[in-house]
Amino acid sequence: MEFIAGNTFGTAVFMSYGAFNISYSMIYLPGSGIIAAYTDPSGNLSPDFQQSIALYLWAWLILTVIYTIAAVRSSWVLFLDLAALDICLILLAAGNMLQSNSVLNAGYAFGYLVAIMSCKFSGRPRLRC
């Protein structure tokens, strides 16, 4: 929808996070073999798995911060949504690095906030969130 409207920034942002969702889900699909690579012979995940997820999230945080800075001149809704996503990614990456469930839960809560903000302020009055 953003591409048709001529909003190339919005198109880049939404396409990037579409790619993020696809790539993140691939980590957990058994056919990809990523989980199997981090599983020891007894069937437990190695601590390196959470560190790898943290590095993956830090990389996405860098891109998200760039988008957040660029969104200052775009719209306040997109800026607030990306700022909340920045906090979400920081908490999720830190939670994985520290292996702390409480920090991860805070990150999940910010993830819900991002989803609700995206739904409520999308500019489409027919959407029920």
C-alpha cells in the first residue's frame, strides 16, 4: 500500500520488517537446521544459541535506529512505533545475552506495545485491534 502511495520510506521500512519476520521464523523451522546446529547430543540448546539470537537482534537494532532517526521527518506515529521497537529490540537482545527471563518478558511487552500502536494508529478506521 505504501509503494502505491509513493511513500518509498514506508515501503523500505515495511519490507525490511517483513524480511525480519521471515528470517526470524526460519531460525525455528526444523527444516532450516539452525536449531539442530545449536543442539548438543543430549537434546539441549547450547548457550551459544541465545548469544547468536542476541547478535542477530543487535544487528536489526542498528537498522531500526537508522529508520527511527529518518522517521523524525516522516510522521510522529511511525517515529513512536519505531522508538518502541528500538526499546523492544534492546530488551530482547539484552535478555538473550544475559539469559534473563524478566528482561525477555519486558521485551515481549514492548513487542505487544509496538503491535498495538501499529494497529491502532495505522490510519485505517475499519481495523479492530
